[in-house]
Amino acid sequence: MGSTTGKAGAVAGKKKAAIVVPRGARYAIVLPRSLWPSRGGRDTLGQSKKGYPVLQPLAPLKVIPGTPPAVVRVCRQAIKSAAVPLGAVRVHAASAGPLRRHRLGALTAPIKVRIDYARQGGIEVRQARVGCRLDPAGRVVAVK
């Protein structure tokens, strides 16, 4: 069958490879500008931009198969850790297609992301398709 290359390595078979994502890893990433809240958010005084009230739940993000759920989870967690200091109250993520493998074992996972930011009078929603870059050990190193 396959062999394991370590705790956070990949298990390789003839046609399939499973990604093993480490638990409890710390992330220090920067969100792409498309996912930042608008200027004039919760920390500004005077004229602040207001969010709009969300009266109905938004439709779930459409999943395009290809990125394993464990990779989506670790990318979502990294994005959430970068978005919460900006006022995020919810972060949704879904696979947006197959993983891209790079030299030396790095991966890029296409992910659809929706972030809900708390705003005066409602919620501001930011949504984008991003590439979540993972190192060979399964740690998120960048989101672009």
C-alpha cells in the first residue's frame, strides 16, 4: 500500500494521496485585501460605515470537490485567526477545486471564503476565492 513520511506527512498510494494535517499548530498569516473589512469599521469614531442587517441566512458556499475537508478546516482556522482581530464574527470556508502540488511537497488549496464582520447596525460580508498555501508539514504559510 503506501508509506507514511511522518506525523504531518503525506500517505502515498498508487493513485491516491491523503494529506495529514497537524493539530494545534499556530498560524501567522495576512488576509488578502479582498477579505478585509471596509474602512471605517468598528474601531473608528465619527462617521463609520454601517453594515447591513442580515435578515435571512445567506446560502452556503458552493463546494467544488477536490480539496480534502481536513485541509479546508486548517485553512479556515488560519483565516479565522487573522480575521478575528479585524472584527470577524463568523468565517465560512469550502473547497473550490483540486489541490495544486508544488516542488518540495508544498500545496496550494483553492478555497472559497466568506467572512462576516460585526458592524454598527448589522453585518458586513466579505467573500473571495483564495489560494491557501501549506508547507510540506501541513501548516498554512500564506493565503493569497
